Amino acid sequence: MSQRNLELIAGNACPALADDIARELNVTRTAARVGRFPDGEIDVYIDSNIRGADVFLVQSTCPPVNDNLMELLILIDASRRASAARITAVIPYFGYARKDRKDEGRVPITAKLVANMLTKAGADRVLTIDLHAAQIQGFFDVPVDHLYAAPVLVRHFLEQRIPDLTVVAPDVGSSKMARGYAGRLGGELAIVDKRRISADKVEIGAVIGEVKDRNVLLIDDMISTAGSITEAARTCIAGGALSVRIAASHGVLCGPARERLRDAPVEEIVLTDTIPIDTTGLPKLAVLSTASLLAEAVMRVHTEQSLSVLFNRAP
């Protein structure tokens, strides 16, 4: 067991989640001031002595992505210069993950760039939930603990005892995740044929699988503009689905997402709190806590215990 003090520090991205993690761990969150100079530059000051400590920095790189990412990098640097023994970046939502490969000429691989920045800043370890692409773990030269929100989401839907369930992937890329949820929830699997026209426009084709007279759960790792998943919901309804529910690990909800979700023909929208979400105007929205999951992972890292038990809860 580690003899180092556990210090939990949060930036401005998700302080409520950090407080919930601290309560689960029965520790007091270490005070840190993250402010601004008059010209907008980020200024950080850690109020406590963290020399020789096991530091966990909680910060999602959600919108405003660049500000939150820069805060995290500066918090890592401040912790390193304050002689922390180990620094773990707890990133519930890892942004800049869409570009994980060169799919055409003259484009960046921003997921690798961000991984390099975090490592160079001084992060010794990364703890995250549901990366947009699992291979991003390999972009880091430090250990990555990749958790899954599945235990939180599956528990919610198991409690509902949904009959005649079909779990639907809104695109082929989500099919592996959907297959895992279908197995754990005792449902069938279907996939929506989606073709992306541009960054914010998609064309929805047929549903591969049976949704007629079924209760549908559409599952994805994130909802950004909500175009794909709400069009998939309409396609399922048109195909004879009795009801549709939407679930995702990360509610980015940018651009027209809130309006699209509000108008979607769904019974429920379920997200987790990896990104702070304003539920105003979305009466069908339920936000589930990941604090217990993250707290257990933090304690296992701190006490040098295996995290395999958490990975085995993956879909």
C-alpha cells in the first residue's frame, strides 16, 4: 500500500464531479486556484504542500476544449515543479480524440499530439473513461487506465426491466460497444447504416437487424451535435420500433444538439457526468454519476492494486 498522501486536485472543467469523487474517497479536495491574467493567460496556484504526494488531477477536456486542456497541462506542470511523487491525469472525457489516424492527406493526428503534450508536461499516468477510439491508449508513453461507463449505464437499464429489447448501434463504429450492451442487457443487436456527408451532416440508410415491435436502446460513446443519433432514432421509429431510448457515455452537446434531443422521438436520454450537463429544457434527460467508478480506480492506483476488476466490467 502506498505511504504517500493522496492529493485530489481539480481544474474548472468538472469541479462537481471532483467533489463527488472526493466524497467517495472520504478525502478533502486539495485547494488550487485556477485563474486568469488580464490578457487571458491561465494562472495556477496549488494552496497545499504536495511534495512527495500522489497527485490526481481531475479535468475533462470538454468545451471550452482548449481552455480546459491548457488548464490541465499547467496543473500538471505546477504539480511536477512542486515535487509531487506521481501525477495521474484523471480525464473523464478525453477531447481531441476524433483524429486518431490520417484518413486523408495533410491532416493532423491530434489525439497523438495531445497525448504527447500530457506526457511532456509531466503526467506519469492517465485515467480516462470510454475513449472515442481504444487505440488512443497506445499513443501514450505512460500507463493508461481505460475505464468504461458500461457498469453505470447497464445498471440503470437493468433496473427498468425493458422487454423485447434491441440495442442499436447508430453506426458501424459503435457496433462492438452495442454488442457488449446487448449481451449484458439480454437484448438483440442491430446496426444503423450511416454515411457521413460532412462534419455535422450524416445520411442514414437502413437498419441492419430487427427493430419492428421492439424497444430500442441506441448506444454510443458520445453525443456531440446529436445529428446521427436522433436521425437513427427516427429511422427506428419508422421501422416499427415500439419505443426508443438514447444513451451515451459523454454528453458533449454542442451546436444544435439540445434542440435535436428535445425534439427527438425518444422516451429517455441517458448520459453520464463525465462532462457537466445543464438539464434545463431537456425533461427526458437523466445524468448518471461516474464518481464511484472513478473513485475506486483512483484508490486502486494509489494503493498499487490491480484495476482489472474494473476493466472486466466493460461491455
